[in-house]
Amino acid sequence: MQDFSLEGIGKINGGEFRTLNVEGVGSCSSGVKAENIYIEGVFNCSGEIEVEHLHCEGVADFTANIRAKRINVQGVVSVRRDAKIEAEEIICEGVIKAGGEISADFINAEGFIQAKEIFGDRIRINSHYHGKRIVNFFKREKSDIKLIEATTIELSDVTVSTVNGRDITIGPYCKIDHLDCNGTLFIDRTATVGNITGNYTMKN
Amino acid sequence: MLCYINITEQNNVTLRGDDLNLISKKDLLAITGISYGQLYRWKRERLIPEEWFIKQSAYTGQETFFPREQILSRVKSILELKDKYSLEELAKILSPETSLTKITIKDLYEIEEINKGLLELLPKIYKNDYYDFIDVVFIVAVSESTTKAGLTNQQCAELIGYSIPVVSKQKSTNITCTVFSVGEEYHMVISPSSLSLDFDGGIQIIDRLSLSEVADKIKIKYDNKFI
């Protein structure tokens, strides 16, 4: 497997790489399998992505499923239509927009996520902190999700239709329509939560 | 004979949930003691097929249901095997795709779930020298079920003879075989597991055989032959 670097403007047909670097403006018309994908420029891909580590500091636009071990987003990653993001770990300090589901064991977002559904083991989304440069740039964005389901959930300044989990912390400025909890539950006084169900212990 | 088919589109229920004997996600977690994290990790690792996640409208927006017997059996298998095999190996064992291994009639004698009297009749009804994995799973399922129901080896062999050409063409074990009798005759309907079949009162249902459950059991027990 080879390393490949897209500098300037270029187009690839997909394929297998050890490391794919996009530093300019690149597009890809079919699937990519790689150990590492680094995006520092603009990348559009219409094929499926299978990668160990996806790192995006630029702007990436995908229209098919992404399967990764680790995803690190410091820029903007958009996954259109019903395409899915599957990973063991997702770290987001930028923006993720997903038309389909995001599924990961561990998600830690200090940025914004817009998604239809997020599933996992430990999910933490804090959209309240605006210290990061890229987040400031997108500060008009809002974390808006239809469904979050995970063992442990921690949210700040996130709007969600339905939250289901075992241990749930609803932080400042969250807006939740329905919440089902079967462990411990904390709700910040500035958060708005509609219907609450489940067998839970309220934490102060 | 009248047979009504209820169709469940992938991930989107279009019929009454109780027809398929479904279990809600919440009940599944409560009964098995697994967490959301484990459930979704196993889905990502393809240990639980995506088509088993059936979404239905609920007052909270949407609720997910599963085919009860299949998911409970699958979770039990995963919990029993997860310390013995890696998730990758487990995915291979529990994959609905059929194993590519072919075995001979001699190998079939080592599979203790198959009635030995039936094995003597098999070469007369199935002329191939080799049996595909799906054939083996089917023969095991029919043998176990018909023995339990009191069918003779001859009746069981006839039933296999009628059905095996249809079963052999299947590429996935996600199928259900519904054994029924009309008068003295035994027949079978082979359908995707997502279909629910209703029969008229003149039909006596003998058994519904989920081949995916039998396939899991056989792959695990005879891993030296099929993995």
C-alpha cells in the first residue's frame, strides 16, 4: 500500500492507501480503504470509507458510509443522505453533520453535532464552550439531534428530541423533549426537559 | 389452503408488532442485562443483523423492536462466547452468510443432532456428493423438529426431499421454515425471517424452524468443520 498526497486540485478514483493526505481541494469518486486519512483542505468523496484513523482539520463531504477506528474532527465533516458513521472513538472539536446515524463506543464532542441518531456507550457533547477557534467560526451552529441512546450520556447546550440511557447528565441550556433513564439522572436548572420516564435516581 | 403473508420492510414495520412476536429494545436490555453500549457495539461488529432493528412509531417519536426469539438467542450466544472468541471471530461464527465449507455424508454422521436412521435415507433423496452448510443446517433443523413431532424417518426424508432444492439456493440463514400438515401429508414453506405467515384453520402448523438459530449452534459446536 502506498501513501498518496493530494496537493492543489485533484481527483482520485478511490483505492487502497496507507496514508491519504488531502492538502488542497480533492474529490474521490469511489471507495477508499486506508490506514490514515488526513484532510487539511477540502475533500468530497462519494464512495464508502474504511479507515483506521480519519483526521479532518479542513472540510470534508461524504455521501456514503464511513467505518473507522478513530475519527478526529477539528474542521467540518458532513455525511449526507442516510449514510452512517461507525467508529470506536470519535473526538470532535469542530462540526459533524450526519444525515444518518452515528455509532461509536465513545464520543467526546466539544463542538457541534447535527445528526439523526447517535448511539454508543459513552457520549459526551458539550456545545456550550465557545473557546475553540473553529467553533467560534461556526458559533451560529447548534447541536441538534433526533435521538441519542447510550449507556452514559452527558450533554450541554444540545437540543434533542429523545434521549435514552442509563446514566444521564443534562447540562446547561439543553432542550430535550423525551427522556428515558434507568440509572442516575441529573438535570441542570437551565435545561428544559419535557416527558421523563424510567426507573432512575435523581442526582443533585 | 390459504396463506396470508405479512411483510416487514427493512427497519420499518408495516404490520402489527405482535404478529412477529417482537420485543422492545428497553425490554431486551432489562431481560438480558446488557447495556446500550454493548448492543450498539455488537451491531457495529455485525454480530446483530441490522434488519433485526425494526423501528416503529411511538409517542416518544420512534421505538425499536427486535424479533424476540432470534435476538434473545443471539444475545445469549454472544454472552456465552465473548470470552472465548474475539468479536471478529464471533462475527464470522454468527454471520447469516453461509459457510463455504462442503462436507460429505460421512462427515454428517459426526453431527449428533441428525437422526442416524434419516442419514441412511438421505443419499436416495439428495444425490449430490457434498452437502453445503445451508443443507446441513436445514437437515439438522428438520431432523430435530420432526423427531420431536413424532414423524417417521421416511416422512422426514420425504419432507427434506421436497424442500432441499429450494433451501440449497439460499445464500443466508436468515430464513424460517414452517412445517405444516394437510391431512396425512407434510409440507414446508420457506420464507425470509422477516415474513410472518398466517394459515387457515385447515392447516396444522407442526413447527417454525429458524435456520439462523440452528446455524449459530452448529457453527459453534462443530467449529473445526465450518469456520
